[in-house]
Amino acid sequence: MTTAIGKSLSRIDGRLKVTGQATYAAEFNQEGQAHAVIVGSTVGLGRIEAIDSAAVEKMPGVVAVISHLNAQRLAYNEHRGPIDPPAGERLHVLQGTEIRFFGEPVAIVVAETLDQAEHAANALKVTYSARQPQVDAHAGERVIPAVARRPGARAEADVARGDADKALETAAVKVEAEYVIARENHNPMEPHATIAAWNGDRLTLWSKSQFVANEQAEIAAIFGIPPENVQVNCPFIGGAFGTSLRTWPHVTLAALAARHVNRPVKLVLTRKQMFFATGHRPYTLQRIALGAQPDGKLISIAHEGAGETSRYEEFMEALTSVTSFMYSCPNVRTSYRLIPLDASTPTYMRGPGEASGIHALECAVDELAYKLQMDPIDLRRINEPQIDEGRQVPFSSRSMLKCYDLGAERFGWSRRTPEPGSMRDGRLLIGYGMANASYPCLFAPANARVRLLPDGTVEVEAAASDMGPGTYTSMSQVAAEYLGIPVERIRFSLGRSDFPATPPHGGSMTMASVGSAIRAACLDLQAKAAVLAAKGGGNAGLAGQSPEALEWRDGMLFVKGRSDRGVTYADLVSYGGESPLVGEGTAARDAETGQKYSMHSFGAVFAEVAIDPDVKTIKVRRALGAYGVGRVVNPKLATSQCIGGMIGGIGMAIMERTVLDRRNGRPINAHMADYLVPVNLDTPHIEAHFVDEEDTIVNPLGVKGLGEIALVGMSAAVSNAIHHATGRRVHELPIMIENLL
Amino acid sequence: MRPFEFQRAASESEAIAAAAAGARYLAGGTTLVDLMREEVETPEKIVDINRLPLNYIRATDEAIVIGALARMSEVAANQDVRRLQPLIPETLTEGASPQLRNVASIGGNLLQRVRCPYFRMLDAACNKRVPGSGCSAIDGLNAGHAILGSSEHCVATHPSDLAVSLVALGATLSLKGPRGERTIPVEELFRLPESTPHLEHTLEPGELIVEVHVPNGPYARKARYLKVRDRSSYEFALVSAAAALHVENGIIKEVRIAAGGVGTRPWRMNAVEQALVGKPAARASYEIAAAVSTEETRPLSHNGFKVKLLPATIVRALEMAGDVA
């Protein structure tokens, strides 16, 4: 067997991307296409009173003005994909007069050119009756999520073991703090974009999506047509971070407009519109209380978390889940609440739930270490659990201690002097901080198809996505590995809804799920080939051999233990049977495995900050993550993925926040000049290291997932480093200059 | 974007005639085109002045003279400017991004419009965009807004970094207009908002900035610009300070200080300067003097931190200037 897995191959599609040949959704221009621009509500709550479209309809190039007054009544049949909130009903667009949040689409203007459509959209007069929206999470009512209220609920809002509150009272050392994390928007480079073209009652969408299979199903449900009538294509994604998991209203609007004007329509959101109705990391409020013995052993953890949601859907994320198994502790209580606001529905953003929840937990643990006068890593070591104490089952693997060792050594943690403000570089205050990271090893059923062509090359297909991790490359490596042929002979295609269905490209489950399906498809192909070889045989002399007597080596089929009588894939094709030869694979996780084991990736992340003692500018000078994520398919891509995630964590720590004007719910910094993300100058030296970790339980590939955990923990490491540098505990994210003055 | 007439001027007189008739000057376009795309600016006529012979940099013993069409990146890279007026390249490279600096002109930089978010939102009240409509920032989100020079009609800060340093250095502008030529200090280009925030500068209709004169004062070499912000590039200043020192035998003979990010126009810190002359060039003097900078500040609901940050920035900028050999 060759060893394609584990090789640091460069991106197969890298050249296409850097030379502009990779085609993104908005670039699939169609013959006769018109341009649509969304008109968003300028009130945050209320009703549309009137839309005066007559003047706009006469403007140059305008093809149509579509609003609730003339829009098609849409079926909005029930459909709840795995990335949709578990309760509530998705936003229905252009179906009525109610306004639920600022920027909600109230009309679409379709014109011959984009300029004409934009100009006309600006000119459209919409009058509203407005009410005062409530967008302040601090003032909002906290509710138990509906899915936890139902009898036999699948989610629990309150989880406890022992008596955390009583234990806290008796604890020798205590820490209590409240944490506030700002709303964040994903802000990928590529804007949301959809081109819609109808042919009779069949619809083709070229649409930015991390989940083409669900986009197909969702649009079919909304329009009340069979799913097979909808084709969704998305070969490339220019970053997404979760914002393209769900099918948001603009996709519906593009399809609705295309049907209304009876020609293909292109709709691309502006940067500003990407702050309205395409999801965001929810604003969260958390309270943590820790109690420990004088030796550092935790005896109580209480973690209460609440996140914003909309009034019409209950978005939930795993804000407090990690707290039940991160540390060994007999008394643990967690609770999770939602705060409905007059806002659009939040969604998953890289490291969803864990990024926010672990931030609070890991900042509190750092605070506890100071109270105990212990090294923060030593405190964590003392509380390292042997099993998942929340569920009382073993971990499939957990390399936390190895991550501390490797991370601390590479980072130079031993150089740290614990006293806040004690480390300097010239006049700058230096701080070192660290935190744990974790993310579950998610998995969902996936399918893949493998096709052996007469020339000996192999086509692999799955409805997966590549938003940046390098799916094209890593999946080719998986196929090459299990077929035993060079990667150059694999051609992997993704991003089409008519390919074998896969789960969402999120939750760090693509390699685990789709990779496992590709492996299964490759094994299926080999089994079929073996049957064929045994039947045919010809001059290679495999005729009459049972499939069990054959094995694959170096891309050829041999009689077991022999090297003289082999046939290649190309030979096999000439033996007849179906051509091309097709292997199909499905990956599913045995339900028992999930019950018997707790499956998570773990890591330890480190940051060094330098703070100007006068003007308080914060620079992250170094960042490092040591991760235990099972098998690493492509270390180069994995390292890239971690670097990107850690930069996202730095942004979360010291820059990113979406600010709402409380008077009307308007995001006031919906612009790349005003919503800060790190630029190159803010991006420090970053290292990612992987500990050797073999996990034979999670899935046949032994991969635990990487994309999400790469962001998790960094905000806490940076916060802890800022405290180390300055002695200040800032319990709000982002931590900015104004917080340190 | 609204349709507009476009004209390319071949001479200064042609350009000035067009502008006097209502056309807007187009140089780098980094502010104007951006705002036109959002229909915040809706000029009916544009006169492109990029072919006028105003892209030059001249150095004499007395001054650096910069043509109004010189690009930010060209001025920042010019060896004479770097040698004689190091404050200017340092200031320019702290502004915008490399791509913007490659096209943005020096004249246009001084006339760039404010970054107040409400100014850029067509449906929000803004006296600068629609006189008399009200100011959304005063009772809204105003962390980035002014603590000096604001009025009940407008609290937006002037966004230019370069203007701050030019004000500190006592630079002047050569102007040409329908009624002839004149020279004004850069500081006098900018108006306070008062009750007419839509009027931002003192140029007469059709008047064109032709060049900038920066005198080579004795303080020009010992000068630094400190821009304080939450990320390292492509962000406007929370607070910035240009500081230029002339020190003899450890005593400050002359000092120029201006601040950005705090005022509705670039803010010369005269009182701080007066408090420094004759004092030792040392942190203790800087701290005492910088405390004066906040005397007339009027913070809003979200920008109180600037009152703390302003003196800290001035102290640090003075220290940096004092450290220049």
C-alpha cells in the first residue's frame, strides 16, 4: 500500500485559485441574466405600510420590483435540515408585511445591470410603522430552549452531578466571574451569491453553499417542488466559517426573482447585507463559579450560559457542554438559556459554542490558578480526568497531557514568570497565557462514489464542499491511499447536489464522514474488481482465484503473498463487466460506539502578547497550538487550517464585534473598515503541532476533525496573557484599548 | 450609483472653470467614488484632474513642496521628504492601506469625508449629508467620535492622518480658483461643524488645492507620528498625535503638537506646546504638559476613553520624538 495519507501535499486546486481560474458561484453568468438587489428594512420592528414602486419601475433598465404585494406565494413546506435551529420557523420572505429585524428583505429590484438595480433599489420608497425593537441581550428575558422543555427532550438545558452550589460554599478557594462575548459576523472574503435559472419547473442554482444537499432540499420545500427538480452547484467557496451552512433568504429571493422575470437572475449580497440575515455568532452572557481545595483539586464547577436568538427561531449551540467533561470534578452544574431578541437568527460560526463556552471556563481556571498561586498548566494537570465524568464513559482518546508537554516545550512556557507585569521587552509589557481547547468528533452519514475509468484513472464524487481546509486534496489522498494508486490518478469532484449526499461541511466532520465514505467506496470498488479479475484473468493468471485469495498492492491486484501475477486497473477494465467500474460507499457510525465512548479532539493553545504601557495597544506576538486530533491526513493543510483558526481566535479576542444601534437594531459597523479582523500586521508567528494520537474508535480513518478546534481556546489564551502582562482581568470580548485604560 | 457627466480637464483653468460650474474634482477617487457607489455623494458632474501637472515633489532649503496630485505612496517613498521631513512619510504609511496609498492624492487626502457610520447610511439622520436632518451619532453609537470641536449638530472626527502632521508642521496650501490664487495655512482649510456641518472646508467654489508647502522648521527632524488604534493597519485613529521638537541642551526651544481622532478637525495643541517651551525634554515635562490637552474636551456617551487616551498618546509621541537622534 502506498502512503498517500500523512503526506504534506500542496493544494490540488491551489494554482486554479491563485490564477483566478477557480469559478465561484457569482461567476457562473448565464445567458440573458438579470441582476437583483435586495431592499432591506430600515426599521428594526414593525410593519410595511406602503411600497411605492411605480416610479422605480420606470427607471432605466428596471425589469421588476418584487415585494409582498406581487411576489409568488411560496409553499414553505416543512423542512428542517441538520443545520437549522431545532425549534421555530425559518424566515418567510416577501410573504407579508411584518418586520422582525433591521435589514429584513422587503423587496427585490431586478434590472438589466447591477448599477441600474442598485440605483433603483436605493430609490424605492417603503414606508413603515415602526415599534421599538429589543436588541439588548442584557435586558432580554432568558428562556429554556423549547427542545429541552418538551417531554423526553433530546437536549438538556440543565445538567448536574453532585451539588455544585453546596460544594462551592465549602471550597477553600473560589473564583466567580461573568463573561460577555460580543456578536460576531463571519465575514468571509467571498460574499453570499446565488445565480438562479429556471427551465420549466426545474431550477438550477449556482450558489455559495457549505451544504448543497440541504440547499437543494430546502429550496424544493420552499417552492413546493420535488427535490430532484433542484440542482445546486458550488465547486468553490471563498471562505465561509459557517455562514453558508444554512440556506438563507437570499437564495429563495434569487429563485423567486428568476421565476418572476422568467430569466436567470444573479443576486450577490453586499458586505453590509452580510450583517443582516446570514447568521452570526450569538452574543453570549456567561457566569462561572469554580471552587477548589488548597491543593488545586476542583470540587465545584457552575457554568451558566445564555445566548441571543431571534424571536422566530431558537438557535442553539454547545455553550456549556464541554464543562461537564473538561476537568475531573465531583460537583458540576451547567445551564443553558436563550435570549430572544428582535434580531435575525444566529448560526454556527467557527468553533460554535465551544469557542465561547471554553473562553469563559478557561479564563476562570486561569484566575483560579492565580488565587492558588499555581502554574496554570499544573492546575490543569491536577484536574485531568480519567474518563468523561459527565457521561461516565471513557474517552475514545484524549491527549491533553501530551498537548501540555509539547505545547509548553515549543512555546517556552518555562520562561514565564508568574507575577503579572513581571515580564518586559524594553518598555513593552509581555504576557504569556494558555488555555485548553476541545471540540467534539462529530460524524454524520455520508456517501461517495468511485469510478474506475478505462485509462486507469479514478473519479471520486461526493456532494461535499471545500471552504478552505483543502477537501479536494485531502479526499484525493484518502482515495489514493485505499486504492493504492498515485494521487495524480485521482480526480475528486464535489459541490453538486446530484452527487452522493454528504453531511454539512462544518462541525469538523467532513474528513471523518466523507473520508470514511470514500474509503468504503474504494473498498467496494476493489471488491468488485477482485470478482472481475477472478472471473476474467486472462494472461495475468488470476482466473479462477476466489476474491478472498487476492490482495491489492502498489495499485495492482495480486494473488496473496505473490508478486509475479498482478493486474492493473487498466487490465481489469479490459476483462469486461461494467465499464467504468463503479464503487459505492456509505459511512455510518454504529450508534453503540457513540454510547460507549466520549469522542472529542483536545488541544492546548498558547499566546504571547505585548502591551504598550502608555497607550495600551495590544499585540499578539506569538500563538501556538498543540492538538490531539487523531490521524492527520495532510500535515501541511492541517497546519494551514490551524493557523487560520488561531487568527480567527485572535480576532475574537481583541477585535471582532458587531455593534447594534439599540434604537433600531441597525448593525452600525457593517463594513470591513469598521468591523475589525486581524490584518497581516496583526498576525504573529503562529505554530501548530500535532501529538501522535491513534484513535481506532472514532471512525475507520482515525481522524477526529480539526477545523473548529483550531479557533477554540485562543481567545482565552490571549485574555490570560493580557492579564499576565497587565494584571487586568477583562471579562468582555473583544478586549480593546479602551478596556485597558 | 447615479449616472453623472464625466469630463477630463487638460489644464488648470479648464478644471477650475468646470468646478466653478458645479463639477466635483476627481483625483484618486478613494473617497468620492466609494461614496458615489453608496449614493452618499451624488454629483451630477465630475472633472478628472489627474492629467494636470501637479504630481511633483520639490525640496529646497526652506521647504518641501508637494504637488496636490502626488500620490501618498510616492511622497512616503521620496528620499528628500524622508530626509528633511521624516514625520510626513511616517504619517502617510500609517494611513489607509498600500493599495489606497498608491492612488490617493495628497490634495484629496486633506478633503476626505468623515468615517462616521451614520454619514454613510442613507436612511440615518445626518446633518452633514442632509442639512437639518439631525445627528444620529450624538444619542447613538459614538465611540469613534470627537471630544473636541463638536457641536450639537455634528460630532464626527476628521479622518486624515496627514492633515494632523501638516497642521503640526505649520504647512500651507497654495490654492487656485476663479478669483485667482491665494495661500492659507492647512489649519485654516478645516471648518468647525457648528451649525453647518455640511460645510467642511474653506475653499471657495471651484477653488483647487495646487500644492502643499511644508517649512523645514528646526523641529522637523525630531518629529514622530503615533497613531493609536485597535488593529495595526487599515483603521482610523482612536487617537493620534504628531509631535515635533526643537531641543537645545536638553531644553525644549520649540515644539509643535497636533492630535487626530479627537477633534472635528485636526487639533493643534497650543496650550500643551506653551506648557513645554523652556522645559527639559523629559517625560516628566511631557506628562505635566499633556494633562492640559483634555481641558476643553467634551466626551459623548461612548468615547470617554479618548479623554484618557489623548494625553497618554501625546506623552508617548513626545517621547518618541525626543528619542530621535
